[in-house]
Amino acid sequence: MGMPVRRKLLWLIAARAAAVTLLLGSAILVQISNPGTLAIDPFFYLIGLTYALTAFYTLTLRYAESHRWLVDVQLAADALIVSAVVALSGGVTSYFSSLYALPIVAAAVLQFRRGGLMVGILSALMFAGLVVAQYTGALTLPGADALPPERVAIFSIGLNAFGFLSVAVLSGYLAEGLRRADARLQETSIELADLQAFNQHVIDSLTSGLLTTDRDGRVLTFNRAAEAITGLAAADAVGRRAEDVLHLPLGHEAPTGRLLQGGQARRIEIPLRRGDGREIELGYSSAPLMTPTGQAGTLYVFQDVTEIKKTEREMRVQQRLAAVGEMAAGIAHEIRNPLASMAGSIQILRQELPLSEEQAQLMDIVLRESERLNDTIRSFLAYARPQRLSTAWLDLRQVLKDAAILLRNSTECHENHEIVLDLPPSEVWYEADEGQIRQIVWNLATNGLRAMRDGGRLTLAASFEQIAAAAAGLPSDVVFSVRDEGVGIPPEELDQIFQPFRGAFERGTGLGLAIVHRIVSDYGGEIEVTSQPRAGTTVRVRLPAAAAIAVR
């Protein structure tokens, strides 16, 4: 017996107390208006007994769940009390015989059809026994001198018995129907709750942000991916306007106006400042949220496309570099060989012909520019056809130390330049071609020195990306960086620095960073550049763990 049955019992106890109180008030009014009409003293005793039983039922309510017979006792006692009321009010001539319907209905509500029939039959037997005892003289009741004829008594017994059983059957049928409807409602509620939970799980499992609004544009749904992308909690987003949550531009088109041919929504990309202040690129599409009654709001689906856009930019760079690489062989064939012939011829002519001082200077300029052009072509070939010449295990710390010595003694380093090493105490081993690694470090370092025209500190650093994994002897990414305090790089130029001939310095071929990017890409690594104008630049080269090892 569940909690609803206990509630029903509580309602029965309250209804019983109310009925008894009403009956007491009616008896008092009858006694006042017509003294001697009722046997009032026994009637009061009966009402007092009912109050006592009501208090007893309230105290035993907690035990009714495990002892169902207590419910049957209450219902049977109610039928007995009604019989006593009928007996005190005249028996066969009593106007209170209809009170039998109350315990019958209560029994049907509590015990359904079985309880209703049981109390109905009991009530019919009690009423019949009461009338029979009244006519046989076995029980002396008020009004015994004015009893109706026996056929009237028999008719009254039959009519009341039929009424009791009819009430029992009808109330039992209604109670059974109510129970089945309640069971179906509960089952439907459970299914609906499961469906809602499943739908919520589906929405929360989406990797794309999902936002729905009402007709006024206020947010109704905000899934977990939306929280992760925007950095806002659902509680902070629900109720606000979608334009404020997603930072949509003013005057953005209605969703119905952004549908392409075929019913597909057009994707729009906008900048978004997350709740934590970080800037991302957001790609979103929207569509009207349609229901059988029409448009109920708007549906927004969005993703963080920052990494995708970065990858697209890198792919464009790779495509440009590939195109340039295809040109390199032709350039080398068409320019380098004739250039060498011309330079050799000029060298011979300078040595054999009598030249004036001015003519000798012009010859020197030709030779010098020829050598510079040859260096450009050599760098071009190094970029276009990088090859791993001879891979071996090398200590990156030693590479950076050697680079620092060479830089301090190079023409790029001046008195106001300071070169600093930031290296771990243990070796940083990596399997690679030493010449290529040295070329990466040299190109990045010379660019750093050239960026510090007024002097500054150049820091060369190397480390394992995962210190804990390195200490345990597990493979870890190797990272080395070059940090300067120079002029910096404007944000709009960061995506173009690895393109060929994008050099910003007077001396140089414009291929240094392109060569670095090509070599690092061949090793499967990544280059991260962070820069602030007039504050310096940091270039971090990450080489993959597949070839890295930690040796303590």
C-alpha cells in the first residue's frame, strides 16, 4: 500500500470527523426544536465513540500500510456505527439509512471493487438484521409502537439492499476505472519523463552549440556544448536575448532570409568574446523553429571554428609554398647556371683586363650582387627541396649553446644585444638531422637580432612539454623557443610571416621563416608565434613526441 492510500485514509478520517460533527449539530438542533424526539443520550455516546475511534485511527495510520486488515476494520466499524445511528433513529423508519452509502463509497475508493462489495453486503445484512430484530421483538427500538406493515418492511429491506449493492458496484467500477487511468497516467508520465531525459541527453551530447529562442528572441535552451563554447552557464544565458549571448551583429538578417537553395542554412562567421575574455571565431547558422501552430522561435546551431580557420590558413600557406616549390627547380635551372657563367666571366675579365678604379668597382658590384643572387637561389632550393640528410640523436641544449656562440661573434650581434640561454639541467635528446635543426635555430635567432635594432635580450630556451612524463622516461614533445624584445609583429601580419618573400628586413632573402616552416612541417611539428608590437616576439617550435626521448 503506497503513499496515495495513506492519503486516502487521512481524507476518510477527516471526512468521518466532519460527518460526525455535522450529525452532532443536527441532533442538538432536533433536541432543541422537538425535545424527546431522539434517544439523545445514547446518540451522544455513539458520537463520542466515533470521535474516540477517529483518534485511534489517526494513531494507527502509520501501520495501515503493513496491516491491511486495519483498513477493513475501519470500514466495518463505520458500517456498525451507521447501523447504530439507524437503530437509534427508528430502524426501518429511520431517515439515516442512506448513510450506509458513505462507508460503501469509502471502501470502494480504498479497496476498490472488493472493498465496496464487502461493505455493501455487510451493510445490507446489518440493515436486514436490524429490521428483523425490530419486528420480532428481539430488539426494542424507538418508535416500535408505530411500525409499518411487514410488507413495507420487506420492501424497505429489498430496496435498501439493492441500493447498497448498486452503490457498491458503481463506486467500485468508478474506483477501478480511476485506478487504471491513474496507472496509465503514471506510466505515461514516466515515459514522458524518460523521453524528456533522452531528448535532453541527446541535446547535451551534441558537439555543436544549440540555442533556441521564443518568438521574442529570448533564450529557452542552452546545451552543454554551448556553455563550453561561449564560456557562459545555461543559467546566465536562459532568459537573455540571443543577440546578447552570441554577440550577433546589429541588423543581422532574419533566419528565414539566410536559407540557401535547397533549404540549407547559410553559415555566418563572427568574432565572439567568451565569458572568460578569450576571443574566438564563431560559426553559426539559424533557422525558424517550426511547430504545428507555426513559428515558435528561432534555432541557432554554432561551433568554435577558431582552430578550423587556423588550419585553413595553414593549408593556404602550404598550397602557396607548394606552388613556389614547383617553381624552384625551373628557377634554379634557368637562372643559376647562366648566373655562374656570367660571374665566372666577369671574374676572368676583371683579372685580365686593365681597368680603371671606377671600372673595378663596377666589376666588384656585379660579382657581389651575383653572389647575393646565388645565395637567394640556394635558399630557395633549400626551402623547395628540404631533405633529411642524416638523422641521429642530438642534444638540443648543445645546439642552442653552439648557436649562441656563433651569434655573439656574428655581424648581426652588436654591443647592446644580450644573448641568454634558458636550458634544463639534463639533456634534451631528439632524433633529427642536426644541420636542419641548426638552420631552424639560426634563422629564428638572426631574425630576433634584426628585430632589436636598438638592442635588447635574445633568449634561447629548450624543454620537454610534459615535465612529469619526461621524468618518468616516457616520450614527450620537445619544445625550443626564441624570444626577442624587438619591434614585434602586427596582428594582421602574423598569418603571413611564413610565406616566401615576406621578409621585413633589408638584408635577407625573405625565405628564412618559410624554410623554418617547411622543415618543422616535415618533422610533423608545430610553430606557435606570439607577438606584441614594440614588446617583442616569441617563436615556439614543438617537435612531436614520436621522435623525442628523455635521458636523465
